[in-house]
Amino acid sequence: MQALYQWLLNQQSAAEIKKQFLESEESAGVDREHFEELVGGCIARNEELTAALKPFIDRPLDQLDPVETAILMIGMFELQHRVDIPYRVVINEAVDLCKRFGATDAHKYINAVLDRAAREARAAERN
């Protein structure tokens, strides 16, 4: 989330952001493969993820707080491209990230948006 937040603010390349983050102390304990997939995938598929989120949000994504935008991008990426991760886990992890880094009560918005998105992206899993 922090790497995507950084990208949203300064538009560095995915390679630069991944290198910088993985060389920092913040990367201790990070699953490198998953991290690289998320950061690279979210940046490469930014337009696709933005379009996929559009029906579930009440304003343009660029009007949301960058922390919330990064969390929604990760959530949507995982809902669409990591079907091995149960949708409930995707939503719970996003809510937990938002509680830790987001604005007060923003986790409720994140939960609602990703829950609606999961109904479409993971319809078979929800039944």
C-alpha cells in the first residue's frame, strides 16, 4: 500500500518504487514475490483497475485520499487477478490496512466498495 501511495503521489516507475521499497527497512518480512506482483500489476493495470472500480465508487478515484485509492487498487487487483485469495480475505486485509493508515471511518467506505465489487468479480465464489 505504501509503495502504491508513493506512486500515486509522484508517478515514479514501478521498477524504481519496488527497488526503493525493497532496499528500505520497511520491507522486513515482506513477501517479495507478492509485493512485486501487486505493485507491478496495480501500476501496469491502473486504467483497467480504475475502470473496474468506477461503478462502485461515488466520485472519481482521483478525488479519494491516495491511501484509500491505493487500498482500493490492491483490493480490486486481488479480486480480479488473485482468485486463489478468498474474496473475504481480500476485503478484510483492505479494511485492516485502512484502519491502520486511512482516515477515520474510511474503512467503512473501503469495505462497502470492495464488497460490491466482489459481488461482480467473484459471483461464483459468493454463492
